[in-house]
Amino acid sequence: MVYVDNMDRKFGRMIMCHLFADTIEELFQMVDKIGVNRKWFQKSNKLFPHFDICRNKKLLALKVGAKEVAYREIVEIIKNIEKLSDE
């Protein structure tokens, strides 16, 4: 499953949010579908693997199957993803 949050944070003139998924493969498939360059992939020890995307790309992601989640739900979703990958 691919998720997009409702953070809606201003960045210059854009409104941004996070795009993330249960697997890296699903995440990359989604960014390829919606036209986000893979070079913007964000992964570090402090953050979950994700892309920051603008509102237009969010709408495209939702149109092709991403699920919108509340920003506060991210931690629980990430915990579930990590739990599944440990099994």
C-alpha cells in the first residue's frame, strides 16, 4: 500500500506532504506513475523512507491508488511496516 499524509506544509509557494509505502518497490512504482524523480528519495537514520511531494502530485497519487492518512498516523503505520519486515 502507498500512503500520502495530510501534513500540507508550506514550502515557498508550494504545499507539501509525504509519500511513503509498505515497501520501497511500491514507493518507486508510485513515483514513476505520478512523475516524481527518484533522485528526490529521502532516507536517513532519523526519517522513514519517503518523498516530499507537492499538492498536484498528491492528487495524482490519490487518483492512482494511494491512501490518504492523517499526519499523526504515520508513526503507527511505520511501526506496522517495520514489524512486517522483521517477520
